[in-house]
Amino acid sequence: PGIKCREIFEVQNHSPKVPNLVDTAEYQVTIPEKHLEIETKIDALLAQDEVIRERRGKDYDLRPRIFNL
């Protein structure tokens, strides 16, 4: 339970904003056995060419940012 930080870096005062410095993030989630049907949904998501989402009133394709699930 909880969140574990595996690696951190010091950011200099005059560096670009932190979100602009992050190119990837990795998360590990454990799914209880009673919810294993989610694997089918994950496979369907990964099979899509586009995953369109709206952010700040504009549509963007989230799929290029999803490397693996």
C-alpha cells in the first residue's frame, strides 16, 4: 500500500518547469484477482491507434504516450 519513490533528481532553480523535464513515468499497479477482466480492457486500449482525450478544452491523442500497461 502507498506510493514508493524509486528515483529522484535535483532540479536547478533556472531549469524548465518540472513537467517539461519528465519524458516518461512508470507505475506499477496490483489488481485483485476478482478484477482480472480488466486485462481484456487493457488489451483493447493498447490495440487502438488513437486514444483521444480532452484537456483544457482541446482534444489530444494520448496513445503515443502509452508505452505499455
